[in-house]
Amino acid sequence: MPDHDPDELDSFAAILTQLLPGAWTREFRQHTAHDDQHFLTSDVWDMNQVAEALASRTLKHDVILTRDDGLRLFLMDHPRHDEEFLVASMAPADTHAEAFRGVREPDGIAIPADPEQATEAITTGLLPRYESALAQVQDNAARITRPSAKPDTLVLTWTETGDLSTTTEEPDVAEILARNGFVHEPDGKAYTLSGDDTAEQARSVRTAGAQLTALGVSLALRHAPQRAPLGTAPVAAPPAPTRTVRSR
């Protein structure tokens, strides 16, 4: 199904900034380079329908809504229903990966194209879960005294080609990675998951994450040092974040 007209998405977002509780600004972004999609959306805090939509399609435009306290929402077209949009929370920037351990993602929701109904859905359905998860992460972050990740957190790093890379010396962790499509680099300790098929890559990460959780190992995603985004047209740009995504 085709995307909404970019002006329609931006206009819808503009109305939401007026209706949502608190003071909000928006950043409308148009994307011209598919390779940058991983970096531009890497902090979307979702492992459900929004993550699936991002993994299965090329994103042409989106909107970032930012509240005056720094809380951020990600807004995009619904890939299958032109009378709806998708909205998701965004992970806090510059937060240690271990702070997300044990915190359930406040997965996004589908909202109707009617701004008042959408505002009600966001206010009652998404924001309470988002604020609860954010409070847990902030509390965890305050307890972290060590700068490096603990041994029971496996960090996957996005490469510029869209692949995911990690290292491990634990045989049981390595076995799970191998079973889920990660390829071991023979000249080192690195394991790489191809990003050629983004939908398959997302499924592999979810499956590996569930199996690692059973071992007591948390999964976190981050991106490598970010290039300047291409093809953006900010209206009120928030700080560029570094995203970590947690496995359930």
C-alpha cells in the first residue's frame, strides 16, 4: 500500500503537537538513502509491529515528536492501512546498555488518522507504558557505577552496511549466534549477521534474544559512530541519540 503524502504526515504531526499533553515540537524527515535507515531509526524503542514495519520496508519519511522534558515519539505511515499511522517510543539517548536490562520495550501502537482519536490512543495506551519503562531505565542507570557492560550483556553493533556484529568467548552464546545466522569470522572473535534481508535479520535477532535470555544473557543493540544524516529536513531537531534495544 502506498505511503501517505509527506505533507499529510507532517500536518497530522503538527496537530498532535497541539493536542498531546505538554509542550511538543516536531521534526519531519525525508529519507533519500536507504542505507541510512538503520541509523536514523536505531533508537526506536519497539520489538513489535513498528520494528517489523521498519525491517520490511524502505522508509521514505517520518516525524520525531519531542516533549519539552526530552521524551520522544516516532511517527510513520502504516504500511498496510492508509487510514492509520504507527507511533512508537524512542529510547533515551546516551544511556548505558545495561540500564535496559529487564525492562520491557514500550512497544508502539497503530493510531487512527483522526488526530483527536490518535491523541486519546497515545495518551492512554502508549505514554503510560513509555513513562513507566523510562523510569525503570533511569533508575537502573543511576545504579550503574561501572563504565563497561557487564559480562551478561551481549552488545550487537550496526555496521554501515546494515550488518550486525558482536564478539563473544562464551561457547554457549556462540552456539546460539551460529544457530541464528551469525557467521563467525575465522580471524577473530567476531560474529556477523547479514543485513541483506532485513526482515530475516530482525527475526534472527528476536529468536537469538529469547534464547540468550534463557541463559541469563541480555541482548542490546547500538550503532557505530554516526555519520551526518542525509536527506533530512528538520523543523525542530532534537539531539541525535544513540539507541540501545533490549531483548525481552
